Amino acid sequence: MIVYGIDGFGRGEARPLVALEVLAGLASFGWFLATQRRLERPMFAVVLYARPLFALASLTGFIAFTGLTLAIVALPFLFQDTMGVTPLESGLLMTSWPVAMGLAASIAGRLSDRYPAAILSTSGMLMAAAGLALYALLPPHASLVQIVAIGALCGAGNGFFQAPNTRELMRHAPREHTASAAAIMAATRVGGQTCGAAALAVVFSLAATNAITTALWTATAFALISAVASSVRFGVRRAGAALAS
């Protein structure tokens, strides 16, 4: 209902109806969390959010998926409407993103054994934010090399973010809540992706001109917020180390 309300706002639904939908979604989500707290084996273990590093991994993941999905849905409009390429060419122009993401994720997975997620995930989101900003600044007649390189930068940043962040989330869940932590991770990913797609409709509705560029700058802002949230882990780790000593 929350996402339906956001989407309805983008489609120009009556504001009272949009507010009612969002409030209904928030109320039902609150009721769901309250019932989960009373269960011995909850599907959504709210107690895990008392662990700061788990909570930060979940939060940064949600924000990152929102921004990245917003950009991914907006890019075909940039390529086809602004640059005049065909749908097939648009898909090919985006191929460097998933290819670079897969390669970077495999490298980040190995590096996460030696370096904390605060370093790898924050660096990855900063890379992705830089790539999204470059997309927003692309001229209408950008070269193929430029577009492919920017997609590779975004994909590499996404890959460097996701693998360490997922590891961090699962590592800070006790064994008895492993299944719930995996469910939270999936809900974080799908929830962020869904909100990102709905947010694009809102941006297109509010932006009178340059809606595509505005959407890409909005995605950049989400990526930067995710990077800032991820960097908070540096302080949490230092505080934990100080308490331990």
C-alpha cells in the first residue's frame, strides 16, 4: 500500500487518496512488526535491528537499491528519448553495468575476508554515485565509449557495495535468526527496488522539464546518502572496539 500510494502520487491520483493509501500501508506494516516481536520464531526478527551493524547494513542496502533501480528504470528513457537509439541498442548500452557488477562482486567477495564492509561498501557506493552523476551530465550525442565506461563504473560500484554489505548483514545475525536475516535481506532488496521504480513516477510527475536528468540526479543523491550511512560503520566499529578494550 505504501508503494501503491507513491505510485498513485506519480500518476496524479487525488492527494487525500494517496495519503490514505500510504497511512494504511504504514499502519499495516507497524501491526506486522508488532506481531512479529511476540513470536518465538519470527519471519521478520525485529530484534536484529538492535544490532547497529546489522541495522546499518539493512538501511544502506534499502537506500542503495532504491537509487540504483530508479536509475536503471530511467536510463532507457535517456537513451531512447534523448539520444534517439532503438530499444535494442538501449539494452546493449546497459550491458556493461551487469558485466562489471558481476566481475566486481567476485573481487569484493574475496576482499571482504580482509577488509571491513565499511571500506568496501562505502567505496562502492561512491563509485556508483560518481557514475550516476556522469550519466546525468551526458550530452545528447555522447560517444559509445563514454556510455559503456559510465555503465561499467556504476556496475563495479554496485558490485563492490553488495557483496560486502550482504556479508555484513548475515555476519551480525545470530544463528537462530539466520533464516529471518536472509528474509530481511531479500525484503530490503525487493523493497528498495520497488520504491525506486515508484519514485521514478513521482519524479516524472513533479519535474516539469528535464525529468530524465532530474531522475538521475535523484538516484545520485540516494547513492550518496547510502554511502554516508555506510560510512557510519567506521564510528560504530571504533566505538565497539573502545568498549571491548
